[in-house]
Amino acid sequence: MKCSRCGNGIVQSSAGFVCLSCGHVEVAAEGPLSEANVATGTSSRRQAAADGDSLAAAPLAPAVSGIEPSAVATVVPAATVVVSAQPEPVTALVSAIEIKSLCKSFGNATAVDNLSFTVHQGEIFGLLGPNGSGKTTTINMISGLSAQTSGEIRIMGLDITSNARQVRSMLGFVPQETALYEELSAWRNMDFHADLFGVPRAEKKQRIIRLLEMVQLLDRKDSLVRTFSGGMKRRLAIARALLHEPKLIYLDEPTIGVDVQARRVIWDYILTLRDQGRTVLITTNYLEEAEALCDRLAIIDHGKLIVLETPDRLKQMYGGRVIEVDTVDPKNALDALRILPDSVTVDQYGTLLKITIRGEENLVSQVINLLAQKNEIKKISMREPNLDEIFLQLTGSALRD
């Protein structure tokens, strides 16, 4: 018998038939190993790959039954395969979200304009933008709630257009409005949604207990949801979204309407999800929240991607350092600072000057020396820029406009 891929000879093993030239494994159909069954098994593998099975992304010689992709095989009597030099198997890690040239139009209005970005598995990714920027429309397309006009969306390697049902099963969604049943207990809410998500009956009880314990609501499992505070409702909504063990969790304004203490608790839960290897997509109006949680941030405006970077890198690129000086005479201080390069901007608020130094160049000492020579310093402080200032610089508008 010959390999269906390269045409060279193959030998029998417990895994099927292995090509000694290219390493391809022919998996036989059920029944005795024969040339006809090898062909059937090969056809099944190709069909599985066409259906989006993980075999499509596997190496040419996948590791099965102890046979590794680059193992060296030799023929010995009785068609036995001897395997040596077994390396770690190679696994292709697909992106959690991959968006290419995404567009969405409503009549003559373009809400999303040629948007492209990638979200890696296991990261917390923030999507920011002022109202009307296109982020909600983008999220709706990622969730399969709205069809794109053009472009491509892949979730865990699957095209959302042709695999919408399978993609939705991978998503956990926590909307702004918690949408809980107020007249039911926390347990009944979880139990009801577990049935909707198709959680196996044998696992349902333990899964609900584990999630309620994670969000510190197990002791209130029999309490009606209408008696919960805003923070407790958000925590229950997060637990509900995790019932079917999604690979990707989308949180829309996860801490909106909760107090500072509850916000910190929710932040801890979100960071725990990342530690568990889950991917988290966040939209938020709290830039300090994005800074505290997100590994990377994408800022969009008018449907276009403005920048995609880590919070620290954004500060380096667009912030640098901020010096705040209370001056004796702001006019004299402004005159002294005119010799500075364009990378330094000065904003005046009465006698207070906010001096922003952008980029990598260190001009802090020069600024202080210029002001000290004019005896203009009453009080001075220095800090890093915050994301609010960077956001305003990039979009020209406040996040909540």
C-alpha cells in the first residue's frame, strides 16, 4: 500500500499506517486494517478538516499513539515501527479573535471602516472609543448579532459567518444591563441558565456551587436577586456567563454603577479569568480600569483603529512625563518655555501650568532649569500621564461624549 500524500510506501502501526518518507499517518476506518479502510480513514480526516475540526490546523504528521511529528522511524521485520528522538509535539495556537478589513455600513453611513486587529488567547484586551466610534457595532459583529458588510471575523480560528452556532457556544457575555431574574434566587437564576446553555445535568450542581463560591455569593444562593446590591448583581452575572465554560468572555462596562470596593473585587475576578487561560474582551468608560486590567488596548474612532498598544507603551509614545508648576507670573514662565521643542506642550490654568513632555527625549531638567532661572516656581510636581489625557490627544474628544 502507498501513502495517499506522497505515494511512497507505508507500514502498519497501532495508530494506523505511517509513511516512512513524509511521516503522514493514515488512520484506518473501523475494521481490519486494509487498503480500502486506509482510503476511508483518509477521506474522513479530510472531511473533518473541511468541517473546521482541529485536524485542519495540525502538523502534517500529528502525534498520535506515541508517534511524534519528527520522529525517526525504521522498518524492522513484522512491519513494526521503532520510534526514536521524540520531541515535544508542536501545537498551533490560533488567535482568540482575528479581524481583517472589517466594514459595516448602515445605508450611506459607515460605522466600521476597514478595521483589523488580533486578540491573543489568554489576554485581557480592551476596546475603547468615544460614543459613536463603532465599538458597539464591532462587538455585535464579533458576537454574531450583526452581519458584517465586508471583511472577515474569526473566533478561535472559526469563521463566524459559516460557524455562527459553534462560535456562540464559545462566548460568555456580561452586558451592561445584568438581565437577571429579580424574583428568582441566585441559585434558580444559575440553574435556569445552566439548562439554557446545555450544561450536563451530572455537572450542573457542582459547577454552580463552584462559580457562586468564586464570586462569594454561595452564602446568598437562596436569596432573591432583587435584594442584591449592584455589585452583587454584577458578580452573579459574571458567574452566569461562565456556566458553559466559554473560551472567550466579553464584558461590557463590567463595573458600571458599582462602588469602589465592589469594583476592586470584580477586577480580581477578571484577573483570575486570565490566570485560568481564558481570553477576556472588555469595553469600558473607566480608563483607569483599562489601565489596571488590560494587557493591550485598541482605541477606535469613526470606525477606524487609531492605535493598538500596551498601556505602558501608550504612555511612552503619547505621554512621556507631565510637570505641573504653580508659577509666580505665568506670562513670564510661558515666555521662558518658548525655546523648547514641539515635543513639549504647555497648558495654562490660571497660575498653574501643565507641561507635557512627549516621546523618549528627557527634557525634564531643562524645563525645571528654565523656570528656576526666572524664579517662577512656587510649587512643582511631576507624574506620568494618565490614559484619559492620551485618549483626548488621540481622539480629540472625551470618552463619554
